[in-house]
Amino acid sequence: MRIPNFMSGDISRRGFLKAGAAGAALAASSQWSSAYADDPNVLNYLSWPGNADPYLIAEFEKANNVKVKIKEYVGGDQMLAVINQSPPGSFDVVLADAEYMHLLHASDFIEPLDPDDYPLKDFWPEFQKFPLHWFDGQLYGVMTDFGYLGLSYNTDVFKPEEVKSYAAMWSEKAKGKVGFFDWYLPSMGSISLSNGNLPPFDLSEDKFEAVKEKLFTLKPQASGFYTIADIFSSLTNGQAQLVPGIGEWITLGLRLNGVPVDTIIPDEGGLQWTESLSIVKGTPKKDLARKFIQYTTSPEGQVKMATKVDNKKSIPSIAGWKLLNETMPKDAEILRLQLDKPNVMDEYKAKKIQFRQLPSEQSIEDWNDVWSEFKSL
Amino acid sequence: MTDIEASMPPVKAPATERGLFRARYTASPATMPVMLGLPVLAWQLVFFAAPLVFLIVVTFWKVRSFRLEPDFSFDNWTKIIFSVPFQRALAYTGEVAVLCTALTLIVALPAAYTISFRLSQKLRDLAITFLIVPVFSSYMLRIYAWQIVLSPDGIVNSLIRMAGLDGLPLLGGQFALQVGLLTLTLPVAILILVLAFSGIDRNLVEAAENLGCRRSKVILHVLMPSIRNATFLAGSTAFLMSFGDYISPLFMTGSKPPTLSILIVDTVKSGSQWPRASVIGVIMLAILALVFLLANFLGRDRKIQAGGK
């Protein structure tokens, strides 16, 4: 779900699992409209597609006797465009990727939050004061879920030891088989990691130039640039056998469906994407918004977040992990959310994970231009 | 209603039914076409001219913090025109569209000829039905079907491997792209040509044959000149469809390399650069307009010649 492509919502749902026609029909009826801005029984939610799935929100709606109306966006840019163009009060809650939080904060779109209102103490210590959600010592977003991005590969073609380094992408075997997820940020972030840049998005001009050159040497290896719709099919039909900058949010679902794919965090490191909920400034329904965030970060809400059928994620709440292990042990194992076994926190603790962030020294446009040029080579 | 009444001369009383009819009839030669044309004109203004003007206006606007702001600056034009990815995409898209147009005509002309002249009435109707059906089915779906056929583990490659040979890299690249585009252009082009062929006076063909023309000569000197306009129409339609297509480049080649329509999406996707995307859109429209004018000009040229003989 981390893709800036306007087609992703419907196609991921269709191409992927059984959310099906019924889900789509329901989604249509839960669509946001500006007419609901003042309706006290409606929570207006700006979010990635699929987050108003009844599986996630039905209980909240029932308990509070409200309807959640979602305005779906695909990609942080679109989210910022929507929020910029809507009058204050249009939205009550926004779900955002961590790298866009400072932009939301800088434009004064989100409210500071009281940490005591939310079960942050239930979170893994690493996530209790997640740096990208705090500004000047104040909390602006509560983490709801996260995942890692590394190197995804076809397990029939590559052995795990062959893909321990991003260098595998330049190997003879990978010629014409390296697929790219068509978003500059994670793709170029992986190249930056392969150049040994830590953190990968904070680059001097020299280092940025070096990343650009290294990226361009990958052109003969490239099979194509895929949006969410065709990244799944390309991995499935063997068109792409190695993809940097994606993760288990794609490969786990495919693997469960019998496609021979896996994701590894290479030695040079991987990226972390993080989603959080914030209260939008100007909302007349602050209480309801707060309740929604509390619900989503509660153990029950977290379990639902982790096990949503079309997009399985990692969750930051230990209480959520515990409940998941009690109620759905099988899912806990598949999702690597088991407390007493190797789990998703291992990579984090091994310091292999860097946050996905927007470039700090260059403008987004500079990075985008490099990406566009690479595509057109 | 009042428009209609106003447009008619006052009817002198007492009018018989016949008189009324005549009054309406005498008023209509000038006004009726205008009235019938008005809705079309209004439609064109609202749904074509106005958006087009807006599209052009937007190219001079600016984007500040993801918001469009009116401005008058040529920055977007210079940025796009001098950008290397744009120039490459323009050349590539032109190349793809020209190739697709040529392929479409090479396949469509014999196909349309066969349908019009070689098939029985029954088979012809069937063939035309099969041509019309795809026009109403989802293009996206047809492209997905091609993915299944052409992918590395797809139907064709499975057959090739069963024959003991190595699989071919069919998906991705010009071949797959043209297959996808022809899926879009062929039914339309063949339909245009079949209609043109069936409009030919069969007496001309008979006359030519009676005068001793072989079939090849009939085709070259009677049939082809008669459908010259339709050929240009089919060709320019194929060009138009393939030049602006987004689905085939995206799904058949994985945007490698990107075409202009993919570049438009990329431009909007990153940084909400609607003005720059509009620049690309306007340039594409201008190119299509030129191609249409050219086709029109070439088609007309012949008519004058024929009339002059």
C-alpha cells in the first residue's frame, strides 16, 4: 500500500485476495463526501485505500454509533494535495506515512496529541517515542503499523545467500530480471543503501551524484517499472525476479498463494515504512477522532490491522502481539509476530533498518528527475 | 420551446392544419439546421473547447505546496521541452505510433478485403460481429489476457517448452507493446475499411474485370483508390489511439521505456505537477491535430485530382 499510483486501490483488492465484490460495494457506500463535514455521527477519514474495510472499522462504528467515511489517497503527495485543497473541518483523522509527517506539521494541518491519551506504553520501547512522529517534544501521530522494505526475490531462481547484498542486482543472472517498484523513494533508497549511505536519504551532492551513477548502471538489468497492479503479476509470472525497495507487504500475500517469492533485508540494510494516525486541525469532532485512534491502537484494533486480508502488516503494540498470539497463533507465526521466537523486531534490533524519509539535502523534484531520467534511459 | 416559437414568423390566423405546416416548413431552411446544430455546438463548447482552453491556461500556472496557483510563467514549458526524459519519450512514442499505424494497415487492409469480398454474406456478418464485440469489451481485460499468454510462464512459452525449446522473452519490449496496441487499433481499423469496401460500387469491379484486369490490378487501380480516404482515416485513427495509449505501455512493457502518457502520470504523481503534465498534454494534442490535418490534406488532394481528370 505504499504506492503513488492512482490505480492501486481497486486493483490490489481485486488482483489480490477475496475482499471481492461485496467489499467493493461496501467501500462505495463508505465513501467520503464534503457533505459529512459537520455530521456528528460521521468520522471523516483521509487514508490509504482499504482502511475503511468493515473488518477494521465495523466494531468502532457499532460501539460509537457512527459511520466512518473514507477519502482514499494513493501516495503521500496525493494526500497532501487533498488536504491542501479541502476546507478546514473536511477531515477528522488522517493516516499518513512517517516521511510526510513533517510536511503535515509544517503546514499546520495536524493537532498536537496528549501522549497519555494513547496506549504508547504498550508499544515496543523502540516505537514509544518514534522520532518521525514527534516535533519539539510534542506528539503529532500515533503509530498504527509498519513494515520493512528490502530485496524481494524469486526463491526458485535465487538462493537466500545469493541475495545477501544488493550487489545481486548487478549479477549476470539478474540481467533483464530486476523489476522496479515505480516510486523513486524506496527504489533509490535501496541504491543509496547499497552505496553504504547511512542514513540513505541524507546525501551530500557528491554522494547523491554517486547514487545517480550507480542507479544508471542498473539499466541493462531492468525488466520494467511496475505499479502496484503489475508488481504482483510481474513477480508471479517471473517477469521480475529481483525487486529492491519492496517488502513482505507484497511477498507475504503472494507466498501464501503459492508464488515462490521472499524478501530479505540485505547486509547493507533495509528501509522501514511506518503509518500513523493524526487528528486534523479544524475538526469539530476531536473526541471522536481521539477515540478512533485509541481504538486502532488498542490490542483488538492492532490485531485487525495486522491480519487484514489484502495487506498484512507488522504492529507496534506488544499488547497487540500478545492478543494475536492468543487468538490467532497461526497468523502470528506467518507474520513473524511471536514474542518468544525470532520475530520482526530482530532486524530492527540488529540495526539493519533505516527509516524511509524524504530526501533532506535535495528537493523531492531532484530525486524525481533522476528517477524519470533512469526510466527513460 | 420559446426559441422555436421565436424563430418562426408569426402565423397569420386562421391557419388550417396545412397552412401551419407550410408556415413551419418555409421558416425552416435557415433556422432548422442551426437549431439542430446548437446542442452539438454547446456540447463541443462545454466538453471540448472549455477544457482545452483550461488545459492551456493551466500550463502557465504554478504549484506551491501541492496547490495550483494562477500565474503567467513559461517555466513549465521550458522545463518540459528541455527535459531529456520528455524528448526521449516524445521520440519513442512517435516511433511506436508510426510502427503501430503501419502494422495496423498492413494487417487491416487484407483482412478487410477478405471480409468484404471473399466471405459469404453469413460469414461476413459474423466477422463484423466479432469485430464489434471487442470494441465494447474492456481493453484492460484484454491486456491482462495477453499477459497470461505472453508471460515467461505463460501459454506460449509453455507450448514452446513442451516442444523442447527454450522459452522466449515475449513480454516487455516492442513486440509485446505492438501486440497490445494492435488489440486496440485493429478492430476499429478493419471496421472502417470494411465499411469503405462495402460502399464501393460493384459495377466498377465488374467493369474492370470485363476489361481484362487481373485481381491484383483491380485491387490496386480500382479498390485502393476508392477507399483512399478511409485508409487515411483508419491510419490516423490507429495513430491517434496508439500515440495516446497508457494501458499497453504500462502493462505490456512495464513502462520501459516510458511513453508520453506514462510521463503525464509520472509528472502528476510526483509533486502534483498538473501544469507540467498539461504541457505534455497540450503538445500531444497538437501533434495529433497535425497528424489529422495531414491525413485530411492527403485525402482531399486525391479528390481534387480525380475530379480534375
